[in-house]
Amino acid sequence: MTSSQHKIGSGFGAGSTAEDVLKGIDLTGRLALVTGGYSGIGLETTRALAAAGARVVVPARRRRAAEDAVAGIGGVEVGELDLADLEDVRAFAGRFLATGRGIDLLIANAGIMACPESRVGPGWEAQFATNHLGHHALVNRLWPAIRPGARVVAVSSAAHHFSRMRWDDVHFDRGYDKWEAYGQSKTANILFAVHLDALARDTVRAFSLHPGSILTPLVRHVAKEEQRERGWIDEHGNEIGAGFKTPGQGAATGVWAATSPRLAGHGGVYCEDCDIAEPAPGDLPETIGRPAGAERPMSGVRSYAVDPDEAARLWALSAELTGVDAFA
């Protein structure tokens, strides 16, 4: 565990919104790229950054839906990108680089959660491929455009408590568990930020975060019955989960990590509730597949998720699988 995983007293908390953390911050002349910035907390992130003066680029798999979602938000443009398709990542990055513009804030927000077993590319497990490998390839391909002083922010989750990296079976070829697969992909998001920051900290800083528990379209693969069993909704579909955030509150920590002057001199850390997270209490292994409704609060960050050796190992694997490494 790194000594940098300790709160710094940001002045914000779980109830803060993206608009709250941006008060007094002028992003005029800055360009932000937000994957998945047209739905759920991504849309709130886009709206808040644009309101603060940023030009926001939203790469989206469903371009028409994205254009409809951001219509009326000034300073936002949509590009076509499927993170699960590495050729699509290459094409998007090529189009962006051809514009000659630079990136000041990159928020890797898009993702899928607890989906049925599915394969993409050469047979990769879809959650690991979409949530991590696609973003690894995107950031590395866009690296020539990422300006000195920029920040790269990976939206992870407390679900990283569900699984460390499964080095002997990363793609779940020997049996699939949708929550463990999601957990591994979220651990990968944190490790990605750890190693990117180690590689680039002289010019660019990287962060990861847990946005909080929010009912957004991300839960589309979780059946209503399972959502009821887990205590998220009642029999009428109304949200009842204790501690759930609004999308605006869910966007706050990512926006804070991307813009807060309080994070100057920090990097490679995992954040939650608009502050740097503490180490996970006890740092004990979570039980995978525990009964629905039996979840206990998961706060802080697991040591395996911020281990620099694990981060370097994941970077090497990701570079091998995607064929992209801007630092090689």
C-alpha cells in the first residue's frame, strides 16, 4: 500500500455534486474528452465541464443516442467509438489526432457491468476488454495529443473489492462469474492509473475513483428481480438502496479528480467521495458471489489494486494484447 492513499481534506464529500466541485474553476480554453459522456454520470460530467467553459468531446458507441442526449449543451461534440473494437479505437484516435487539438482532461468513464458472458475481439471477456483494454488502447493512441499538465481519470468502482487480477485466467475461460469479472475490470482501471502516473508524472497525472452507488443505465444487465433481492429497488421499481447517490453526486468525484487544485503534487491515487481514499479497513479478501442483499459496505482501496508491481504487470499484458504502448 502506498503512503499516498490518505485523505487530504478536500472540503467536499459524498453529497457534493459535480457543479459544487467546479465552483470557482474556469475551464475556458480547455478540452475534455469523456468516454460514455452521454449517459448516467457521464452525461452529468459532460454537462458540468461544459458549464465551466470546457470544450467536451464525447466518444460514443451509439452516436445518434449521444447526439440526442447532449443536444442543447453548448461546447459539446460527439464522435463515434466502440471501445470493444480496437480497430474502431485506432480510427477514432486517428481522426482526433488529425485535428491537431490537444487534450487537457481525459475521463475514461464508459463501461459495462455484470453482463452475461460475452466475448469480443479474439475471444476476450467483454467487461475486461471494454472497461480496461479499450481505454488502455485509447489513451495510448491519443497520447501525442495529451498536453503537459493534463489529467487522465479512470472511473473505477468499489466493486474492485470483488476481485484482484486473475493472472491465470484473465478472460474467464474456465468459468464465468459476472460480478467477479466486473470486479477484475475495475481493479484493472485502478492499476492502469497507477502505472500511467508512474510513467508520465513529470508531465501528466493520472487518478482513479469510485463514483458511489448510483442507479443509472449501467445496471441494465442486472435483472429487476436481482435488483430487488439486493435491496436496490422495491417491488414497484422505486429506488430504496441506502446511500445511493444522484447522477450529479456520482459525477462529482471524477470531476474533482480531473480539476481540483488540491490534487496538485498527487497522482496514481484512488479517490472516493471527492477525496483521496484511505486503505480498505483490514484489507481482507471479499467473498465472491455472496448472497444478494448480504453486501457489506466497501470503502477504501485494496492493496492489490494500487500495487505498483501488479500495475506494471497489467500494463505489459495490456500492451501485448492491444499492440499499443506509447511509452515503449
